[in-house]
Amino acid sequence: MNEDVNGHRHLLAIADVDRDFIISLLDSARSFAEVSTRPIKKVPALRGRTIANLFLEPSTRTRISFELAAKRLSADVISFSRTTSSISKGESLKDTAKTLVAMGVDAVVIRHSSAGAPKMLTGWVDCSVVNAGDGMHEHPTQALLDLFTMRERLGHLEGLKVAIVGDIDHSRVARSNIQALNKVGAEVLLVAPRSLLPERIEEMGVDITGSLEQALEWCDVLYLLRIQLERVEESRFPSLREYTLQYGLTKPRWQNLKRKPLVMHPGPMNRGVEIESSVADEVESVITGQVTAGVAVRMAVLYELLGGSHG
């Protein structure tokens, strides 16, 4: 976790944290998960603090998850979006940052279409910054909630065999997950056509296959990435039907497995593309569990930034 010259702590990328931080944060998230089971789902941990959600790229799950996390910690929340803020009128990110400073916020959670925007923001605001997804760079809290889900469901992370399937090249979720899984001692296998893989991806410490059948026989966790429909227009693969035939979790593939892996997806799912609808219904409890885990993990992140001895 980054710390600037003014003592503000930031979560910008999984690349910036180590194994001990990840495990400690997951332990903390387990404690916060218990809060969500109470009749009154609040603790006073961040009472008097103000958190700004600056979502300049479309988002539903992540934005709501961060809002719930902040409110369950008793923080005040200010929400900005591109459509409702002055940015839609031409105001720059730097100008918006100055506005946030004037408001005296304690942390900014930012989602932006440009890689590196959260890091740039740290130079303009006098508060903590959390990266909620920046371009094709990283999505650190998604990776942390995914690891939390794996550990809660399977009991451990070290030695886990995780196959990530889909458009690796454009996926910030994949990048953050690969780094996080490597740091906790898991093995990672990427499953995709070469046209959906970045150059020199092997340097990230992963294996690669073009065979989903091989991956299904090998893995403990099958992580399906959402296929963005515009990739067909870019000719990254011939058609959605062709992609599903080669890389989709179809009902026959699922039924033929003697040992079924934990199936995960960052959402929203393209039913009938990366996963057949009937299979999605069967594994939906894990995928909705990722959403629940997201609130607990983001509570832990915000508390780590602003609470305890660091507040």
C-alpha cells in the first residue's frame, strides 16, 4: 500500500502490496463480513470521516459496494458520476480534485477509463485514494474480494490451481488477479485464443493453454471473464458462437466433469456466451457470494486507509 509524503495511504494496484498485506486484509474482511449479518449493519469505525466516490466510467456493482462499505463503517459518502458532475461539462479531473480538497474529504474512490488516473489523482488531493478500476490497468479490490471468496469457499489459497478464461488482454480484473494469486502462492493458468492474450504475458508467471477441457481437468477454480461484445467487431475472434464453442462453460462440458471446480465471474455475466444459462443458475450462489464479499473487503480497505493507528 502506497503512502505519500503527507502520510496518506493509497491502494492503487496489487503490484504495490505484498503477501502479508493481502492475508492481513482478508483476515480483517472476515471480521467485517460478520457486520453484514447483524440486524443493524453498522459499526462506528469511520464515524466523522467523509469518502467521495468518483465514478467516471459506468459501474453499478463496484460503486454500490463501495457506498455500502463506507456507510456500514458510519462514514459520510459523497457520490460523483460523469453524467451528474461538472466533468460532463468539460471540467478536468484536476479541477474536480481541487473541489474535493475544498470539501475536506478523507478518501476518494475513483473509477476512470484511463490507466494511471488514480495515481495521478494522488498528486492533486490531500487524502487517501482507492483505485476502483483504471482502464485496462488494474482493479485491486476486485482481486482481493476474489481471493477472499476462494479462501472462504476452499479453505486456503496457497497451492490453489486457478484457470482464468477469456479476454485477458483487455481485462484489468485478470491483471490484478494474476498478481494477487502469484503473491499468495497459487498457480495460474490462462485459457484464451492468442488474439486475446497480451504480448509477453508469460513474464507474469503464468501458464497458457488454448484448451478449456485441459483447464477444467486441472483447476480448482474456474474464473470466467466477461466477454466484451465490441471485441467481435475488432475481429479478436470470429464470432460469439465460435467463442462459446471453444471457451464457453456449456452444459455438456459441465456435466462431463467428474470433479467440478469453483466457478467464479466478476459480473455481469453474458449468459449464453462465456457460460450457459443453466450452468450459471447452478453456480450462481458463488457469483452472488463474490458481491457479498466485495462489501466486506472494501470495508477492510477503507478501514486500513483511514481507521486504527493510521486514522
